[in-house]
Amino acid sequence: MKEFILFDPLFRVPFITGLCLAAVLSLIGGFLKMRDEWLSALGISQVSAAGAVAGVALGVPSVLTAVGAAVAAAFIKDINPKSGNSHYAMMIIFGWSAAIMLAANTHHGEVAGETFLRGQLYFIHEGHLVGAIILIIFTLAIIKWLSRRLLIERFFPDYFSANNIPSFSHRIIFAVLVVFSVVLGTVSIGAFPSFAMFFVPPWVGFVIVEGWKKSLAVSVLIGCTAYLISFVTAVLADQPFGPLLMLVLFLFSMIRPLFYLVKNVWKT
Amino acid sequence: MKSAELIRVENLRAGYTGPVTGPVSFTVEEGHIIGLGGPNGSGKSTLLRAITGAARVFSGDIKKAPHTLITHHWQRPELPPELALLGRELFSLLGADPDKSSERIDSLLNMPLNRMSGGQFQFLQTAACLAGPANLVLLDEPTNNLDANAIGELSRLLDNHDSHRSVIVVSHEKPFLEKHCERIIELS
């Protein structure tokens, strides 16, 4: 019976891995939005997907090549941080084309390309779960410290240099968090669904509640709820998880115009 | 440096790809308010950024007392369009005490940034710098975007300032500088 499929041990690892990633990605997405770097999630995830496909083609563990590609992308971004979204746009163009070309010209690459771009949560293994658990524990352990520093940097950009306080620690830690979130997201739920998870929850959460911590909490709530709905629906209705997650997140994004509509009606 | 000096600037030439300001020399003592005036392009903002390390020092020197804690209010701070951060949360970033600020702040403390006007956000940031623990506050054109009432409140905040805290104010409004500053340094 289909309702018991959800309790099948086969689905436990993908379910818990995806839930951890939904929480972390929607949380990190809030910080990317605050820094006006939300497009970086898609740029780095596309490059990471290309790296993962290259790993499959070369017979090297795809997580390693995905991490290598994502680190390289993050490094290039940091060489000239002022270029902002134009760098991320170039990453998307390069990453997508490289992933597709590599996939088209290698035997296993075609399957891998499809997996990493579209997402195949059900085929992940315990290694992904361990990575996701480490990521969520690490994120929760440092988020308070990191949040304060990133906000100070946003509103008082030279506070750290003015007071001889090293800023490389929080910058590197945030870059590491973004890279590992993107890579784990890409190899677990796919490049585009990961981007949707980074982007949509804070895009909605930031306008429907007041307060930084509350808006982050609501973003995580939206991300996890969308994930749960998608996972259950995909399993029970035998639908592809990645595209379904993006569709559900799109439906959640409708909260935003509805919120504005209700607010305007209330005002009048 | 003398004991009461927070910062000493000597023959400073600063800029980005090349020098845009200086040579200029001055000192700031504890509790003093110093004005920086001069025409557009004379490098007033660059001088503040050189003090914070955001601009390059080409020659000369900037010496800071070891206990100096600096906050810098940038000219035309960008108001993030969709950030729900509350005024109170912005204050707490700098460890600023709202009770040490103006009554005008009360209405902004529980307001998210995405509902503030540019002037309200600018006043909030300036007030947070002045109500925080920093003993050297750099204010770059703090009267920009402010209405007459807000400028009055800003004046009150500057006049009531802590005797140990120094302020360097950049402004095009000479009467404002003359009203509040012990000295005005004109950059040319």
C-alpha cells in the first residue's frame, strides 16, 4: 500500500537528508538575500553540477569534483566582490553549458547530468545524510555569531577594518557554508531545486513578518513545509521530486502577492 | 601621540587608484567634535575611509590610540528594499542603547527597515553610531535626506554627546558644522 511507502527504510535516508537541506538552504538563502547575493546560489550550483558531471565522466567521486568546482567559483567571485550578479550570471552560463556538454559526450555523464541538474533525491546514500547532518549542526552552532558579523558588515561595511578586527574568519566561514550547502543541495536535490530552496523561502518570509530572526524562522518554516509537501506528494503520486519541489515553492511564492493584496485592502 | 588624543593624522594623502585628498594633518582629542568641509571632490569622504582602512594611504600616517573604537556612518547609506530587520535590531548590532538616543528613535525601534524612508533609515543609523560604545564616530553628510525636525534631533544628539566620545563630521552645510564643531578643517 502506497501510504506505507513513506515508512519504508529505503526512503528514510533521502527524507531526512532532504529535510536537513531544506532547513539549511532556506536559512542560508536568507543571508544571501540580505547580502544581495541570492543569484550566487544558482551560479555556484550550476558550476558545482558541472564539476559533479565531470567527476562521473572521469571516474572520480562526484562530490569531490563538485566541491572543487564550487570552491573555484566562490574564489573567482571573491576576487572581485563588487562585480556582484554579473559574475553569477557568467557562472550560470558556463556551469549549465559545461554540465550539458560533458553529459552529452560521456556514457554515464548523461544520467549524471540529468540527476544533478534536475535532482534525484531517492538515489542518495548515507554519505549525503552524514554530510547534511554535519552541515546543519555546524550551521546551528555558528549562526548567531555569523549573523551578527554579516549584518554589521552589511550596514557598517568598514567596521572591522576600522577597529582592526579580522573579518576573514566570518567571510571564509560563510563562503564554506554556502559552498557546502550548494554542493550537497546539488548532488542531493539538484541544481535548480536547490536554487529554488535558497531563493523562494526568504523571498516570501522577508515580507510577511517583521524582525530579522522571525523572518529567518519563517523562511525555514516555508522551506521545510514545501519540502514535506513535495516529498510526500512525489512518493504517493509517483512524481519526479525536483520539479515538484520547484512547483510547490512557486505556489508558496504566491503568498507574497496575496500578502500585499490583503495589506492594501486592509489599508483601504 | 598625546594622552588625550584619539587620532593623529600627519601629512596624509589618500585615495583609491591614486591620491584624491591631502596632504592634510590634524588631531582629534577625546570629547571633541571636528568638522570637515570643502567642495565636492575634495576628498572628505575619502579621508574618513582612510581612517577606517577602506581607502588607501599613499603617504603620511594615521595614528590611533589603542583604545579607539570607531563607527562610521557612510554617506547615502543604501536602504535594503526587503529586509525586515527592526530598528531595535540595528541598534543592538553596535551595542547601542536606545535610551541614550532621541525620542524620535522610539517610533523607529520596532519598525522594519523595509517600511522606513531613506531619511528615517539615515537618522536611525546615525543615532545608532552616536548611542553606541564607540569613542570615535565618523559621520559623513549626516544631514542629507533629513527634514528640519530630524536635523534638530541630530543637533541635540551631537550637543548631548558623551564627554569621552569624539566625532568627525563631514558636511556641506557650513552653518551646521559651525554650530557643533570645535574646529573645522577645510579640504581644498
